[in-house]
Amino acid sequence: MKNIVTIKVLKNMVFSSILLMPLQISMGACPEFGLIPTKDEIKIVDDEVPPSAMPMVVLLDVKEKSCDIECFLENKNQEIEFLSKTFAIKSSEVHSRLEKINDDGLYDELNIGRLKNNKGKQKKYSSFEEGLIEYLFSLEKKESKLFSKKRIPYTGKAKYVEDLIKYFTDIYDNVDYLTAVSIGAAESGYYKVTYMLRCNNVFGGMGSNGLLKYRNMEYGILSYIRLLSKSYYGKGLKTVESIGRVYCPTIDENGKKVASSHWVNLVKTAKSKYKNNNSDREITVDKLLND
């Protein structure tokens, strides 16, 4: 019995040496080759090495597990649920349409709706969420009847609105969260002006009939952060002054369009209050769904 164990130990030692050899070479610590243990040395190993410390061979399953479109969408179910709620469309409708679009078995995680540019090439997005959002905006233009127009006035707390801004600025990551949340605070009295909350518009965007009204707060925040990303930061307007020149303009004594100094002061005051507000924290979909 002892001889059998000894042979097993020897085999394990040789196999372990083969496995570890590349690592030892790369570290400059490879032992000399050709050294074969004597019977006495084997006996010492046999006597001194307990079974629990013997080298073990672990077989790894390196087969890649494929995940088809149905599996992938199931893994992204929370994101789809939240963004379907944001757009006021049934999540089951979103699931079925995405499955149909990608029914050939191929899918791009960053452009799940397979949106194309003017040249017919697939667009590129930085995340699954951004790709899904842009797909839903595209779908809304084509088939608006799928989306509810009912407005649900916001009656919640300011903290949830601030978290929404953080979530969407993480998706449209060219937008500075601190600046965005400070503009919203300056416009809405730190997210407490009742009329603006009821309209789900805390950024003060105006239309021909006055303050714009959005179906829910999630959609209102998303619409503005997306606008900031494309029409402000995307065009090089990144400072409070340059944003204000378009967002809240006035004419100075030289007849030049500039940002309202009052508006700039309000935003900068808000920035000083929010600067220690854990701006690097991550807001997850799970948190938003359960708030």
C-alpha cells in the first residue's frame, strides 16, 4: 500500500512541476533539469507530506457557454423593465421586438436594436442601456401608439430625482453629473417646486404652451440629460457659462449673447452645495426600481 502511495506522490510531483514550469521560467526561478529524486528522498516525501497537502489536479471546463438572444435579454431583464417603465411601454412588447430583430442568433450587446446611421452602418453606443434607450426613442417615433401618453405627476422626494440624474449621466457619460444636478436644482428650487414636479420637468424646459410636460419623472430626466449630451456637451459646451449662453441667454452691454449672470450664480451656488454629495457613487437599476 505504501509503495502505491509513493508512486502516486512521485507522479503528482512530476505533473505539478510540468504545470508550474512555465510560471517558474517566467519568474526566473526555474530549477535545474535532470534531477531525479532517490528512493530515500521519495520515502522522506512519503513520510512527511500528509495526504491533505499532496498536489491536486483540477480539471477546468474551458468550454464557452453560449447565450442566445432570449438568454441575453433575460439577463438584462431589470434594465429592460426600468427603461420600459420610463418610456411607458410594456416590457413584454420590448422583449418580443428585440427577440425578433435579433432572431438570426447574432446580436450586438451595445446596439441591441440594430440601429443604423445614414450610411447604412450600425451605430455604436457605449453601453447596453444607451443602445436600448436610443432604440426606444426610435420606436416611439415610428409607432407612438405603443407608448402611453398618460402623465403621472411626480410626488416623491428630491433624492430620487438626484439619483435619476446620476443614473442617466452615467449612461451619457460625457455629461458632468455635478453640473447637471446643479442646473436642475437651480431651476426647481432644489427639486421642491410643486408645479415643476407635477409636470415632471425640473429643468425648466419651455415649449410654445409654456413649461414642457413629460409622462413621468424618469422620462423627463432622461430627455434633458440626453439633450445635454447631444446639444451641449456634444458640441463643446461644457462650462456653466457656455451652457448658460444657450440655455439661459441674455444680451450684454456690447450686444453680445451671454449667459445670465443671475442664472450662472444660482448654478454655481448649487454646485458648491452638491460637490460633496458622493458624486462618484453608482446608482443601480435595482435601487431605482425599489425606491
